[in-house]
Amino acid sequence: MKLSEFWNRMRTQFGPVYAESVAVDQTLSQLGGRTVSAALNDGVEPKQVWLAVCEVYQIPENRR
């Protein structure tokens, strides 16, 4: 998954403003206690980050 696709999915799922908040304000244990933005900056693959977000926010399988 490209980074642009990741952000498109985030904005589609949460809306443009809340997607940014999710990315910078909440740490996820699935990402080693990092935020979405920190994990991406650390080189974690966007698909892995997206799947962590899906797990935490219980996003339906058909939108993963």
C-alpha cells in the first residue's frame, strides 16, 4: 500500500480532520505504543499501520 492510499483510507474512514487527530493523538499498542504518524515516520509499512488502525477501531473487513 502506498502512503497516499493509506491517507485516502484514513480520510474516507474518519473524515479529514478526525483522521489527522487519530494519526497524531492516539498511541496504539499494535504499533509498539507509537502514534500512527510516529510509526509511519519510523518506517513501518503503511499497510501494517492501516491494519492496526482497523483492529483498534473495529473497521469492517470489507474496508480493510
